[in-house]
Amino acid sequence: MKMDKVANSKNDEFYTPAYAVRPILKYIPKGATVWCPFDTENSWFVKLLQARGNRAIYSHKDNGDDFFQCTSVISIKTYLAECDYIVSNPPYSLKTEVLKRLFDIEKPFAMLVGVVGLFESARRYFMFRDNKFEMLYLNKRVAFFKNFTDQKPSLNPPFSSAYVCSKMLPKQICFEEIVKGQGE
């Protein structure tokens, strides 16, 4: 059975709480431009990056920016030309396609993904084998939410999440602690 079905991820629109964004911030230089390709202006990735002095460019399929189809080709090319890093929480069911595209783009990136089954497909096996990547493991599970106005956890996944990164971390595996309940 596909993990997407087990995780009930028919709807991939779950948002990342601030406490799960904070650990990756220390690996992004202040002043760097960061593209958040699966985010809106309400995203904690966008808000926290801007609050620390980064330029955060955000795009979302609901605004006509499709990470894969490039329906807004001019803006996608602009995002890629202007950004130093790409950081987000991609749709769970598309993590393989997202990571493949990011490796092809060759910009430094960090994507928060579920770790269950991450290395358990032939396609991902070859993708990870053939590309340099790093992992940022978090000490607790992330409780994602569905609504920015009421940020109560609505998805407590039965698996841990970690950042899959490329060209961002000082070593292949890093560990960070998250502190839940810090002003989110």
C-alpha cells in the first residue's frame, strides 16, 4: 500500500508551524534571497525569513505558479534567477518529483518531508545515490495545520519529518531540536 494512502494525504495542503521552520534558518545566511515555491504570504517560512532580513519570494499553485508545469513561466524563471536558496514543505504525495526537479535545478535547497519510505523506492534510491544531499533531522514530530487563522494541529503524522537538503548543511547529517509552542 502506498504511504500516501496510509498517511491519508489525498489533500496535500498542510502548513508548517513556526517551530519547524526555525531549525533550518541557521543554515541560511541573513540577506540571502529564498524562494518558497509552495507557499503564500501567510507561510511561516516566508514570515520568519523576512523577519530575519532575508528576501523571501513565494509562489503557490493557487496563484497560478505551478512548480512543475511552469504555467507562469516568466515568474518561475525570475524566481530561479533571483533566489540563492529554495526552502519549503512540498506536497507529501509529490516529494519524489519535487526533489528530482530540485536536484536538476542545482540550487541549494531544503525541503521538509516525511521520512517514512523516503529511501524505499527504486526511483528515489537512484536519485539519492546520484546526487549529493544532506539531512537535517528534528528531535520531535511536526504537527502540521490546515488553516492559518486557527493554527491548531490538524495532522499529527505517524512519522517523523526531516529536511532533505542540498548544498546547505555543513555535513551530510545534522540534528536540530525543535521547541513547540514558541509564539506560533
